[in-house]
Amino acid sequence: MSDCLFCKIIAGEIPSAKVYESENVYAFRDINPQAPTHILVVPKKHVASVAELNDSNSRLAAECLVAAAEIARKEGLENGYRIVSNCGPDAGQTVAHLHFHILGGKRLQDQMV
Ligand code: AMP
Ligand code: ZN
């Protein structure tokens, strides 16, 4: 997707603070952190959101979550963390490339799940 912000970040066309990379997954620090640790984990292949997951691409989501667990360990989030994936306008998704937020490093708000 040539006009996708996260595809451009994955391609190195827009700079990012990379924290993890594998064959299918890329992770980088959120530019507007909502917690002391705020990292975005994305599949390198463009998938718009959780709503576009299906039997043929679900492996990408699984790899993102396994990567998230590894990143959380490396970031020292042994006291806990939250993983969020906003899906669609009502959830406030602003970038239409599947991403999982890792939020941690403080006691997170109890509102909303
Ligand atoms: P969402 O609102 O769930 O779609 O999340 C999109 C996230 O991308 C927001 O938390 C933004 O702060 C973050 N973001 C937008 N542009 C960049 C960028 N260039 N580098 C890192 N994070 C970004
Ligand atoms: Zn994309």
C-alpha cells in the first residue's frame, strides 16, 4: 500500500524507533506515547485491521502477539502491560494498517476493559 504510513515506516521511507524486527513483524515506539512504554507491533504485510483477518492471514496476527510478548519481556514489563488493537472509526483507529499497541511501565487506567 503506497499511501500507508506504517507501510512506509516498514520500508524505511519514514524514520522510526525500531525495537524489534523479524521476517514478518516490525515494532517501533509510538511517536505520541500514552504510557512510559508504548510500542506498536505491526505485520510487514499490509492488513488494514483486525476486521480483515481471516484463515489465510491469521498467522500474521499470531506472530505479532508472540513478538509482543518477547518485546514486553525485553522492555522489563514483568509487572504487566496492556495490548490494544483499535479497529475502525468507533474505536478511534487512525492508521489503517493492523497494529497492536503495547502499553506499560505504569499502573494503567482501569476504564475500558
Ligand atoms: P491508532 O489510533 O490505534 O490507529 O494508533 C495509531 C498510532 O500511531 C497512534 O498512537 C500514533 O501516535 C501512532 N503514530 C502515528 N504516526 C506515527 C509515526 N510516524 N511513528 C510512530 N507512531 C506513529
Ligand atoms: Zn500498510
